[in-house]
Amino acid sequence: MLVAALWTGPVAAALLALVLAGTFVPRWLEAPAWLDVSYGVALLCAAWAGVLGLYEQVGWLDLAVHLVATGLAALVAQLAIVRARLVSWPTVGGTRRDRVGNVLVTTTVGAALAVAWEIAEWSGHRFLDPTIHVGYDDTISDLAAGVTGSFLAGLLAVVVARRDERLP
């Protein structure tokens, strides 16, 4: 964070501090190791890509990050909902209805997170740093990538759960 603050300013440092805090959520939820690690790596890659200006240099990177990071964030959020006993995690013996329900929950939670992410991007552009890229096409494509990633993450959770009853 110190390097980011000195190199690009306080906005980058705040972003990395937020990401650092976010990486503790899966541990707090006692997430499976694969989810903890992949979520943390995705958040760190997303943040450093912004700090280093990679989104402007690599055209497809923004959509890839929205797809992967939102999908993983949806799984972490779904795990929080499971830990609160509001829904159950898909299991080896679960019915088709349970599996479809879990994919729908993951997708819906991911859609909400994608909207929150876009509001944060717009707020950052409007109130902190006008160089943060926002616009109609960017927002819609980011939302589509995030929802798609969440749907794919929901499918992944169901497939993993069918093969390993220790989850989560």
C-alpha cells in the first residue's frame, strides 16, 4: 500500500487497503482453501491492474476481471449467506432443485455485487478521480461480465459440491 500511495497517490492506497480487508472475509467465513486463495488472488490482480494502468493497456482485461472477480465474490457472499443459515450449500446428495436454487442464488448475489461495483466505479470517477473510466458501454459490459461470472461460479460450486461433501 505504501508503494501505491507514493507511486500513484492516496486513491490507489485506499483501493489496496480495501482489497486487503476483503481478503480476510473468506478466512473469517472459514471458506475452502481453493475459494480463499482464488478470491484473494483475483482481488489483488484487479487492484494492481488498476494501480498499474493495465486496464487502459489491455482492452479485454476489464471484462475478464469483472467475470472472474465478481463470480468469486458471489461465491464468498453466498458462503456468508450459508453461514447465516439463510440457504444451504449444494451437497453431494442434493436434489436437482437444490442445485438449480444454488446457481440462482449465486447469480443473483453476483448481479447485486456487480451493480454495487459499478456504483463504486462511478462514485470514484465522480468524487475522487475523473480518470477512472466509466460510461454506458463500459458499465453494461461490466455488468454482463459480472453476472456471467456469477452464473459460472454457481455452476462451479454445484459441480465441486457434488464431488466433495466436505464443502464448505
